[in-house]
Amino acid sequence: MAIQITDPKLVEALKQAGEVVDLIGPDGEPFGQFSTYRHDLPPGFKIPFTDEEIEERRKDQEGLPFEEMWKEIRSRERK
């Protein structure tokens, strides 16, 4: 689900958030959290895989499709 925010001040405040922000309603009760999409890796962090290794893993289609995995999880809960 998506909620469009039209208040420019709120949009700018959320864009400036550098971390997770607690969302609090007008009654003072917290009701959720917001975090911006961050694509930058921390300084000095190096991905431990080569581009080739990542591509090979992307091609690997072993495992269950999501729906089958979910059915498996649900069946285990019932036991």
C-alpha cells in the first residue's frame, strides 16, 4: 500500500531523516515507523562477492516458489 504525502513541509522533513523515525498520531500515540531508502554502503564496507558470483547466484533457481514456501511454513505451524 502507498500513502501519498502532499504536505511539502512533511515531505522535506522525512527526506532529511537520517535514520528511522517514529510516527506519532495527533493523539500522541505511536503508530509506525518511517525510514528513507538508503543505497549508500557504510564507509569502508566491501561486498564480499564478485559481480560474477552475484550473477551466478541470480541465475540459481533452486528452492521453492514463494507460494509453495508459504504453504510449507503454514503446514508446519499446524503441527
